[in-house]
Amino acid sequence: MSLKKLTTISADRVTEDDIERKLYSRDLAFVPPIMVKPFFQTLPDAIIRPGNAEQVADVLRQATNENIPVTPRAAASTSYYNSVPVHGGWVLDMNDLRDGIEVDTVQQTVRVLPATTWFDLDDALQQKGFAAKSYPSSAISATVGGWVSMQGQGIGSLRYGGVGDQLVNLQVSMPLVRGELRTITRRSDPPLDWFVATEGTLGVITRVELSIRPRPAAESHHLFAFDDLNILSQNVASLACAEPRPFTIFFADSGYLRLMERAGFDIPLELPQPAFPVSNKGVLLVSFQGESSEVTNGREKLLHTAGKELSSDLALDEWNQRLHHLRTKRAGPSLLAAEVWLPLKELSHYLTSVKNLAERSRLLIGTYGFVVAPDTTLVMSLYPTDERRTVKYLAAIGFTKRLHDLAARYGGRPYGVGLWNTAYLPRLFSRSQLAELKRRKALLDPSGIMNPGKVYQAPFPLWPITFGPGATMLGALHLSLGKDRS
Amino acid sequence: MKDNVFFKGLMAEATICSYCGYCRSVCPTYEGVGWESCSPRGRLHLIRMLLEGTTLTADQMKRLYQCTLCGHCTQVCSTRIDLRQFWLEARKQTVLRKLSPPEFSTTLDNITKTGNIYNYQNDERAGWVEYMDDPPDDLYQRDRAEVVYFVGCLSSFSPRTQRIAESFVHVLNAAGVDFTILGEGEVCCGYPLLAAGMHDEAQKVIEQNLERVRATGATTIVFNCPACRVMWLEEYARHLPGVRMLHSTEMLANLTADQKLPMKEVNRIVTYHDPCDLGRNGGVYNAPREALAAIPGLQFVEVHERRERALCCGGGGDLEMIDTALCGHVAAQTVKKLAATGAQTIVTACPQCVRMLTRGKEQTAPDVSVKDILELVAEIMDRPLKKSQDEAVQKCPDARHPKF
């Protein structure tokens, strides 16, 4: 492979070092080699760290010429191998394309380089009197380009929509035009929407322009304790439609609070001991941001909330921890999860079913979520395990299917695709949707060099015929091995 | 200071690490190097590989030491790992496995042979006192005193930072504090050894210093070097029950609050750089700000990256011994942010920060001056400290070039 032909990129921006390549062959979730090595080439052949958009274009030109797979990667803070190569090739470490923040105060938009983290973007905007409209719950590492490439729903989405709604334009280097940089708008051909949530399979985003909001003049946070998950769910659903619309709504069940407690952290309410039967308790955080009057009006809406309002200090603590849900991993030392989109009207059924599953099987499962639209919530169901015990861990991985199946019963579908969630493609897309996505892929990346193996088609180990029985069997094993002994 | 962070052992914490990359976003050396192996999460996984038996090359091993121990990664860690503790423990393991870089052996030799990091004769440790105006006959080395001023290697020997020691003594005298320095009885606090993973060797210097301090009957030990203070708090304090350990800024804040240091008005725009070992790792944020607020006429501008989010000067964690160019890069990036406040002077409270920021400003902000807060205060007191550093250095030419 012709790394030497990358004329614009200096040698210190390229590495073929064994250990370095190994570090680029994983993301958030540890996956045992037995599940990976026989099927996928996750070790990249080289890692290239472009310093600007022109260098990205150079890499894509060369990769297109020689049919070399290219996997764009920034924080790699997802867990479905979205930015891990599965066919080797080059990993494009985008992290040097960061900052470059230009605010248009009149249009209320910002141009930003794609590897800028959401935390840094919002921080810079706040200093200039503005704020990001929404951001992921992993904002400290998650990048702007990365979130555009993923599903882009998180904190603030309830009030301002997902990142796709906020996009003004993208600059993209595309294999179709041999890496050339193109500005993509809602009216361009191809249009902007094509590049949202396509996980770097159509091109590499080299600049993002998106709408922003004035820095909120006021904010208030309110934490409620509930003794009944049904009532909590009803309150979540009604508040999600309330006007003024909350900036965000966060909820968690007793399993999540117990995980947090086991991890060594204070929780805002007392849980019964022992852990089983599973408590029906939960908490709800409602946050308003905006003009003072809006926040005041929002606060008045909460007078009808059925739960017991906890102190403002506890509410502020919970808000301040909104980017730190992974603290629960200390209860592991490993943690696996199923993250799903869920119709809000089914939240009560889902939470109750997870609680029943946990109780029946004596498993510790914690669920929390952020409401991202008046009718939709993101839900994350977590359970502790230990990656150092291979059999136990493999069984635990299989158990995610059980949770995904449970969510599917209530209209839920996985959040993000990457490699591992291709197993659920029929749940993610209708036949016609998938056909359209494949048409776009064939059109824009005819050689299939961009992040191959992701999104569009399940590889053999993840075919329904292989994945379904395998995961079900392992999941059943987890029900016996994963029992909570406390 | 450490707030709700955990350390249960290297393998346990390496397993708990979520690989989320929060640490990467704030790491000053990752920013400079750019490869995943130099990010805290990458470094952590290198250590895990090492513990699991992977052989690393010298270049790969070097990554483990391209770290200033600034503690910013601990501050943001999503699984609340005490990463600073993790790095220190990892370095200890590399020593036990005889894998630590050869550069550290120089430090060990220097401290073992001479009692200081510079390899000077330790009886020169209080040489700077002789160049002050009218030093007393005892050269501030008294048998008994309420307060021990532990000067530290940098302020004792480095020409750029000896002025800080002179300034502090000037302040202590003006305020009428009953203090002593330890002179050649003081040896390196041991922090550079601990940062190199050499715990056994650190223990020896700890014992020497403890013996000397006990003999003075002091109830307070004061440090102008935050790394010395952290070292004493973490490794000495349990052996000295009832003895207070203060940073000079804490004493300064008290003295200015009690109006014991009359100062002239100063017309200068100043910003403050929080040293990592004073702020994040030492828990002192307010005292230096209170002392600055007491200076008449001073215009204080805060840099955005301050307190828990302060940037690193690049000089911690023994990085200067391993990768001096990376130190310089980190220092330059930090000065750039500090200078962007419009300040004429960057004030800090650490001799190593003074050294590094002085180096960093040459590339990015040559017109900005860098001072320790003690230097600033000593300059503007009603009876200011007179001699300039250059004069002192001329009298002590062999102190011009540190030997590590």
C-alpha cells in the first residue's frame, strides 16, 4: 500500500507501529478476540493523522486509486465498532482537525472542525454568548463530526432536535470524486441528510456548520423521586409534550441507582435492602434552559408532577453528573448495555419488563434514559460483568440480544449500527429504507472503501441464522452465570 | 484535590477504564504528540499489556513517561479512576521490572550522591542567602523555630528560581515570622524519585528530612514548591502528627489579610496560572487569588482555563528528563492561552511553572513577564527586595546550568 504516495502528509503523521495499530483496533466495549479474530481484520495496516482537510482529501484520493479501506475515527467513544476497521486498511485519525471555531453572531451559526469535542465547542460558544443546542451525554470526548456521523440525539434534543436538524452544511471529502472536498447543503446533490448517521461510510466530514442558540439567560433543574415506575413514566411522557419544552428530561430506575451505589457513589434516595425483589423506585430530572420567563413558566408546570421533589442541591448534583453515567462501570469492572430508541408511550412497559426480567433472573440491570423528542426516548439498560472471565463475559454479551428483543417488543430499535448492530438491520430499517441506503452507498462510494463492513449488511457471524441462536444460547447462560450473589 | 476517585490496583483499574476518551480531551502531552499511545487511555492500555506480558520497545515504553502527572485526566475520568495514582504505581512497577528509562538513573545518582537533583554539592543549598542584602550571621539556619521553610531543589539551585526563595525570606522577615531554613540539612523531598517509580530510594531522603525537621521543633512547614508540599502531605505527614504543612501562598494570604505586608500600588495587568500540584493535586485555589486581590492597584484577569481546568506548564512528572521538546511544546501552548488574557505578567506559585512558562513565552509571548507571586509581592513591598536575580546569578555562575 502506497503510504509513500501521500505527498502532502509528512512521515510523522503516519504509523505502522504494531502497538499503535492495536490501540486503534478497539472502541468503548471490550470484545473477546474469539468473537473478532476469526472473522474481522480489526488491526489497521496503518494509521494516518491528517492535519487539515487537504490532507484528508489526499488520503482519500490515494485510497480510492488503490482500493484501500479507510475508517475515519476521532474519539471512538461508541461501542459497536463504528470507527474500528473490520477489513484492515487505513485508519484516519481525525483528531488534529479540531477547533477552528468561527461564530456568525447574526445568523447564529458556527463553523467548526469535525474533531472538536462538544464540550469544547459549547465552552467556546458560551464565552461568546452562545451555546450548543444539543450535545451527547459523552460530550467531553465525543466530537462534532462523530455525532453527525452517528445518530446525533442527546441532551437538549427534546428542545432543539437532533444534530441533523441543526446542520447548515458540511464539507466532505468523498471517494466518488477521488477525495475532492465538497460543500454539502440541504439543496446540494447529494443532500445533507445523506451524511447524517451514516457512520463515515460515504465520505469524511472535514468541517461542520450548524445552528446555535443564545446562551441561556436562566436554567433550573428539578429532581423527583418516584415509588412507582408507571407513574414516573406517565410523568416523563406528559412533561415531554409540555410547553415550554424542557431542555432535557433524564430518568433512571432503581437498578441504575443501585449500580451507582455499588460503584461507590452517593445516590439521591434510599433503596431497600436486599436488592431483590427489585425496587419500583426511580428518579426523574427535568431541566429548563432559556429566557427567565420560559424557565419560570416551565417550573410552574412541575407543580403537577406526581413524584416527591428532592432538594435543589441534589438536582444540581444530578445535572452536573449528566456526562458521567459511566461511573456505574465501577460496579463491574465491566459493563455491557443495550441502547435503544423507544416510543415514549411504551416506556412504562419497557421499564416494568426489565424490572421483571431482573427480578426473575436475579440479575442487576440498571436503566436510564434521555427523552429526545415528545414521543421518543433513548434508553440505556446496563448490566455489570467481568471481561477477565471469558466465558462469563461471552454469555453476558449474548444477553444484550435479550434486552434488544425486549425493547423490540415495545417498538424499540438499536441506537446506532456500526458492526455489531448489523445483526438487527431488519429492526433498524424497512426493506425500502435499506435499499435506498445501499443505493446511496453504491452511488457515492462505488469501490466500497469507506468504513467497509458497517451499517448496510450483516457479516456471516451476525446473520440471523447464526447470530440469533448463538446469542440466545449465550444469553441463557448469562441468566445462570450472571446471578447477583449479594 | 482528590474527590471521589478510586484506585484499587493497576489491573483492576485498567479493567474498569471505559476507554471513553474523556482523559484524551484534556491531556497536554497527547495534544502535543497526537498518537493514541500517548493519550491517558492509550497509556493505561499499554500498562495493561505490559502487566499481561507483552514486551514493549524502548520507544513504546517512552510513552508511559510522556506524562506530566498533571492530574487533569483524573479530574475528568468517567469511571473516576485516580489516574495520577495509577501512573505513579505503574512507574513503580516498571522499576521493579527493570524497565524504567535510563534517563532516570541520572536523577537517582544525583540525589543519592548529593541530596539534590542538580548534582551540586549540597552544602551550596543555601548559597543564595549569601547574596541577599544583609543576611544574618546564622544565614537563617536556626536550631529551633516555629516554622521551617523547606526551600526545595529548584529554588535552592536554579538561577531563575532562587529569586523566589529570596523573596519568600524577605516576606517572612517583613512579617516577623520565626522561621528557619535547613541549609545543607535539607535534601531533595523525594518527589522526582517517586515520579520515577523509585519508592525505596525516596524513602531514604524522606527519613533524612524528617529527622532534620523534627530537630527544629517546628509546628509548621512551609513550601514555595507545590510538588514538595504534595510530597510532604502524601508521604511525610503521617510521621509528623500535628505539624501543619502550608504552601507559601496560604501563608501569604494570611499575612496580607492581617495587613502585615504593606505594599505599594502597582499598575499592572496580571493573570494567574494554577500550578497542577498546588491546585488540582493540592487543593489550593483561593489563597493565591486572595493574596493577589490584596495588592493595591493590581488589575487581575482570570484565564478561562483555571482552577480544576487549569492547563499544565509541562514541567511535571519528570517529563523534562525524558522529552524536553514536549515540555517546551506544552509550556508554549499554556503561555499562549495565558497571554491571550491581555495580561502583562503571568503570575504563578511554583518554581517549576516559572521555569517552564519562562521558556514557553520565548516562542509565543516574549513581551509578557513571568513571576512567582512571591517575587511580585517582594518587589512591591514598602521595603522591597533589592537585588536582581542577574546579580545573584553572576555571583554564582556555576548555578547557571542545571545538570539534568
